[in-house]
Amino acid sequence: MATSVAFAPRAQFDQTSQHRRSMIGKVKIAIKQLGIEDDDYRQILLSQTGKMSLKDCSDQQIGRVLDHLKKKGFQPLPPKKAAAHPMARKARALWISLYHLGAVHNSSEQALEAFAARQLKCERLAWANQREADKLIEALKSMAKRAGWLQHSPVTGRMLGPIELRSSLCSAILVKLKEAGAVPADWHLHDAAWKLCGIPNAKADPWSAEDYQRLAAELGKHLREAGAAQPMNGQIVQEGGIDG
């Protein structure tokens, strides 16, 4: 007597589920591409969908979030590989610091590329002539100066070292927080580090450049939350171009 064999039904390709996963993936890429902080991302979700998590959103709501992110500058195409030469690394560090300072509103690689393209007249930062590096770096330093970030010693005129430079950045952000009334006028950096950012500053060793960079990122986050970030006219990066 022949034995019947039961075959499992062939798995069906769930096109709807695949499309949903694709949209969720694009949202995650957009958040990273635009440099959006987690709290800001949650606020976008809440304002666009009334939900606090993508998994609770309908496909239509996820599409609404994607449309919003595209208006903020998200480009769905895979991002180009970031330039890695010395000029690009220095420019990137300055760009991110300017974001913490509130001088630009978008810390993404695409935003830096757009700014560099305008300064260097070159489509890709990776293709830029290294002999023109000063043109881009000086443009970024000029933005920093206008935003109140001292790059040179007011006494000797010499360029500040890495630790002094980042300490100066933190001080400039703190000034903006004071001007906005977000912190008391008599606070020093150690007050802001602990009382505002929760970063312990009583340590045996002096602070490193990385310590100050971490503080700058936290202070910058509070600056944006206070609505006191003021990107500079003509320099903001928006959809497909520059705007401050």
C-alpha cells in the first residue's frame, strides 16, 4: 500500500510585507542620513502619525513619515561613499562641530557634500583638488567665527590646539544657551556638564579632546531643544541645496 506524503504548502512571496519592510528600512536610512537625534525622530513620528513606534504605524502612516523626511532633505538613493582624504576628514569634523553650535541644521554627509560643492565647484568632495583644501576649511572656519567659536587665542593669536579648540566650542555653545535663557547666566562649563548634561566632571586626569567633543554634542542637543540653534543665512542645507 502506497504511503501518502504530505507536502508543506509552498511559501508565498508576501509583496505587501516586503513593501512595508522596505519603507521601514528607508525611514531608518533617512534618520541616519539626516543626522536626526532619537528624541527628534520620536517627535516626527508623533506629529506625523500619532504613534511612538513605526511598528504601530500603518503603511500609509509610514509613507507620510517618509514624505516628511524627503522634505527635510532625505534622498532615497544609496548615499555615495564618504570622501576619506585629509581635507574631507577635517571638513567633516568642522561641519559636525558647527552642527553642535547651531550654525548648520543638518549634520549629514549629504549636507557637507552640498556645501563643499558650492565652495569648490566640484560635484564630489572625493574628487576635489587637495590644493584647494584651504578654500573649504577657511569657509567653515569663517562660519565658526561668525557663530562665536574662537579658533585662535585672543592673547597670542595662535591657532588653538585640539583640546583648547573643543573647549572653546563648548564655551561658544554655552554662551548661546545663556542668551536663550536656557541656563543661568553665571554657569561655567563644569556646571553645564553636570547639571544640564549629566556628565561627571570630577576626574583625576584633565579632560581630553574627546571629553569636550562629547560635551559639545550634548550641549548642542540642548541648544536645539531650546529652539536656540540659529543656522546662518545662506549656509543651511535643505532639500538638494544650501540654506544655512
